[in-house]
Amino acid sequence: MNAIMNNSVFERIKALRGQSGSHSPSVATILKEIPEIKLEIDACFLSNPYATDLFLEHLDQDLVRTGKLRDVLEYYPPQNRDVGKHISRAINVSPENIFVGNGAIEVIQAVLHSFVGGKLCVIIPTFSSYYEFVMPGTEVVFYKLKKESTFRFDAEDYLSFIRDNKVDSAVIINPNNPDGGYINRETLEHLLRNMGGLANVILDESFVDFAYEDEALSRVSLQGYINRYPNLTIIKSMSKDFGIAGIRAGYGIMAEDRVRRLLSNGYLWNVSGLADYFFRLYGDPGFLELYETARKKYIRHTIDFIGELSKRKGLKVYPSKANFALLELPAGTSSFDFSMRLLIEKGIYVRDCSDKIGLDGQFVRIASRTAEQNRRITDALGQD
Amino acid sequence: MNAIMNNSVFERIKALRGQSGSHSPSVATILKEIPEIKLEIDACFLSNPYATDLFLEHLDQDLVRTGKLRDVLEYYPPQNRDVGKHISRAINVSPENIFVGNGAIEVIQAVLHSFVGGKLCVIIPTFSSYYEFVMPGTEVVFYKLKKESTFRFDAEDYLSFIRDNKVDSAVIINPNNPDGGYINRETLEHLLRNMGGLANVILDESFVDFAYEDEALSRVSLQGYINRYPNLTIIKSMSKDFGIAGIRAGYGIMAEDRVRRLLSNGYLWNVSGLADYFFRLYGDPGFLELYETARKKYIRHTIDFIGELSKRKGLKVYPSKANFALLELPAGTSSFDFSMRLLIEKGIYVRDCSDKIGLDGQFVRIASRTAEQNRRITDALGQD
């Protein structure tokens, strides 16, 4: 498109924004209403595309070619407890501690609705469901990460805040969304030891497969700690690691009595046939070995990508061990304008973070995609 | 298998039953533990197999052959409200009144957990989740349909019971599961007019597509009544009508403020990509026309099947307008033994109803399948 057409399209997007209230219009709405825009790279979407390829190869071989896809769609899937057994094999945690969710979001909702009351501490910037899904009566207190300290988490400062504010429950997302900041295992252990008085410590590890502490990029997770801390709940989305958001698959790891309580009056048939198929793969060591290769390849490409982004003039890139980076734009640049111009002119969609509470300034979040797409993104953002 | 082998297999099933507590072992467990048993017809499973064929043809054409299946599995599906718009087109009810569920069971759970307290009246025999999923503190009172009156529903007797027991909420499944008894529209209107003082009237229409009041087998549903009765919630499973239980698709129709309340702190991304695809088909008049043909064909075959079952000596078949029939076995015949013998000897699996509360005697429930499978079932049950 030429510059004049681009400007006209941009004005139409601004009009759409005016209609959709305080939030930006969704990319689906934009693409539907303004068909001139061609989406080429969805760099808002946080997933490992190599893992999606791997899953789809298995699906094709196991279900599509054999005709078994019919069974998966026609019949009732197994109950929650039975699906949990596959997850148990994958992560070496007792099935009694596993609650399977229709996406991690169902686990978040179930935990917030069933076990969380009083004061809940949420670290901002964050994933908004953690404060939007609380029950009426739950008070949310925000602990703010500071831009000046590159959103780095300070354990002692946080523990003081928890004590001073007499909070009952706390959410920690690690790595955090939207900045990608990572709290290492040693610090987390220190936190858990000092948060024993809380009713809940909710640790969201949805992006943890992209984090690492050694050169071999070994997986890091606190899932094995579940029996040491009865107030700990670990939340895990499969959408990011495995690139299968449409299937809706996630799980929570929590004390046995909490799983029992949730399953005592609900959630028996909340896993679809395809999610059950996915979890059967997840419990298969052969599949997990292939996944490890895809995971490490993606992390290496992501490290390269974030390194390249850091070289772009005028963009401040915050430290990330997730599969995305938070970018601060130069003063005076609107993140809405920036993201929409990138979409119109280059077909690249990034997340405008202007609706994120706790971010002072103009930020966008950019996801790492395939190596080739990442190159196109860094090219679009200008030379270093 | 010969008779001696059959007896040995039967003893092994009885041993399995001993291990699994008060409930019968699931058919999946039986088939896994005793591989000699070959399941040929699952007549426990309540769905229209012709509708499954229809759905799978569309899926193959729209998603599998085009490669678009990847998009449906990889990306986040639309939010609850957006999926509701497709349903709105299909049933001519405002999207503001539609709450989409991960299967009807999620809607049942959400309604029981969010809007039902005090005394809940459940008609028995019934689908057990209606009393198992209530919140602690909700008292369930059972209104029992009488075998002597062929489980026929008596509206005046029921209304007296509701009044005398001062119930706050009531569940009516129409047609009822497991007997298939149907309450006609006129009686339901009379009930709704006289139940205005209740907090909730939950009408489960999951089997209503198999019911009819005229010779043309026109669809019957009270979905259009939603705005007349603010205490009415209609629950609809897609698993039975469309034969897609593995996809987990259902919805509730309820007052706008209830939908808003449920979506205010949850349920935003509870619909999978495949369920969204299904609901898009559901909102397409061309697909619905093809479905109507499959629905009527299946009802006709079901009427024939229940007629044939009624001719079998020694079996009492209760009146049904659902896609199954409740059969009472001769005195002294165990329903467990009967169903397991049928499975071992003929590969036909029917539902042993011995765990159903409110059934005095020995009952099995038999689902209508394809015309050819139905013939094999009636043949297996002996000559008329």
C-alpha cells in the first residue's frame, strides 16, 4: 500500500477503536472490517511454532490418517482423574495432586473462585485475568515492578510488601507476562519458605519452558516442590509451550485435598477428546524427547531474536527469559499508532500494551516466532 | 466364545466390579482388562450417529482437506460472547441470553454453583450431576416418578410437591433421562406459569431434538420463552443431537443479567477451536437443513426400534420420546448380569441402571443407534 492509502486505513482503525470503548479492537475485528490489511506475522501470539508442527505431525499420523479422529470427536473423553494420569507420567508428580483444566484459564478461575478470598497480591504489570476473575469480596493489592529497575523482582522488597499489607494470597507469574522477567529457583525457594503463612501462593509457570538457568537450557520448574508447600498451587498452560491454544489444555498442581474438593462437585468431563489425545502424547517419553529438541531450538532462536531487537535504535528492550520481549518506545511515540502502522505497512501484529496497568510509558510486546519470521520482524524495525 | 469361556469372562468382570466399589466398572476398564471382549455396538452412548457423519463430512471438507485444521488447533478461539452469536442465529434467541459452555455439564455446574442455593427439587430417576454438583449447603429434595404410572409426569402432583416442600429451585429434564418420558409444551407452559415464585427453573432440553408433537416431527423447544420467565434457564447439550461428545459443546439460555454475571469473572475462553467451528456450522442455515434430515431419519429409526423392543417377551419397555428406552427386566434377573452377558456374548453394551436412584427393580437403558445396529440389538434380545 502507498502512504496515502496507509493513512486512510489508519484512520479507519482509529475509528474502530473509538467504537470499541477503552480497549483496542481485536486483530480479528480489524482484519474483518478492513480487508486491505494482510496479516503476515502474528507476533502478539505467544507460542512455540516448532512445537505446533511436532504436535500436528503426530495428530496427522495417529488420528487423521487412521480415521481415529472420529472416535476422539464422537465419544465422551475420559474423566479428569484419568487424564491427570498421563500428566503425572510427564512431570513425575502424583496424579492426586493434578487438576486438569480446559486451558490454564479454567484452573486460574477455579482456584480464584474456590480457595482465594481476603487480600490477593498481584504483581504488575501482569496477565489481567488474575485480578479480573476474582470473586466479589476479594481485595486485590498490586505490587508494582519498577521500570527504573528494568522490572527486576526484588525478593526482600516483595516479602516486606506482603507482610506490611497483610495479604492472604499471592500470585507470581514466572517468567512474568508481559515483561518476561525470570525469578530463579533459589529465590523462589526463599520466597516459598517465607510465605508459609499465606493461604495461597499461586505460581504460574505457563512460560517456564522457555526459561533456563544453565547452558544446556534444561527445563526449570518448581512442580516437584508441591508436597513441601501445602499452600502452593502451580498453574500450567499448554498453549504456549506446545502451540495448541485452540485445544484448550492446561493443568494445576496443588495439594491433594484441593483437587478432591474441586472434583467433588464439578469438572468431571472438562477435557475434550483432542486435549486427552494431547495429554496422552505428553505422557509419552518418546514424544517428550522430540519436544525437548523443538523447545531448545526455539529458545536459541528466541535468544538471538531478543539480542537483535536490543540493537534497534530508539527501542528499549527489557530483559526476558520468556518467548517474547517488552519494548519501550521513544517518548512521544504512541504504542497504538506504532503497532497499527506495523500491521498496516508490514503485516506484523504486535501487542499494544497501553491497556496494561503498571506500565508507565509506551510499550509493545513482541513474540518470538520462527527464525525466518523473527528476521522479518527485526528487518521491519529498521537496521541496527 | 463358547459357554464355558463366557462364564470365565463373566467371573472376571464380577471380580473387576468387586474392585471398583459400589459402581459398575466402566466399559473402557472392562475392554482394557479383558481383551477377549469385543465391543461391537455401544448402546449406552446416547447420540445420533447420522449427525456425527454429517459433522465429520463438513469437518473433512472445511478443515482437514484445506489444512485449516492447524489454525483451529493452534490459535486462541473467540471469546464466549462471540461464539454465542453463532448460536443466536441458529435458535433465534438474543446473544445476550446465551452462555456457551465446555459441554452442557459446564453450564449445569456454573448454574448450580452461582445461582442455586436453599432447596433444589430434582425429579428421579435422573442424570446424577444435578444432585452431585450442587454446592455444599444446597439441600436436594427428590420428587419421584412412579414406575406404576410408567414414570409419567403429573403436573398437578408435582406443583403440590413444590409448594408443600417450599423448594427454591427445580430441575426438569425433558425428555427425561433415563426413562425418556416427555412433557408436552402445553404442560410446560402451565408449569412455568405456576413456578414464577422460584429462584430457578432449570429446564434441561439436551434430548429435546429427539422429541416431537406432530407427524412432521417438527422440533420442539421452549428456548423462545426465555424472556417471559426470568427464572428460567434452559440447558442444551450438543453431544446427543449432533453426536460430538468429544468436542465438548453446549450452552445455556438464561436472563441477560445471569449471563453477564457469569462472564464478569470467568468463562471467557472456555470454548475450543473445534467447538467454535461446530457452532459456526450450527449458525449456518444450509447445515441446519441437512441436520433436520438427519434428525428426522434418526427419530423414525428410533420409533421403529422402540416398537421392536416392546415386542420382546419378558421385557417391559417404558414410553420414551428420547433416543433411548428404559427396559425393566423380569423379576429375579440382575441388570448387571444381563448387561454383562449381552456384552460378552453379543458385543452389545447397554447401560445397567442399578446405580440410578429412584428405580425400584432391575433396569437397563438401551440407546438407539443406526437402523442396522438397532436390528442387531433387537435380534440379540430374541424373537418377538
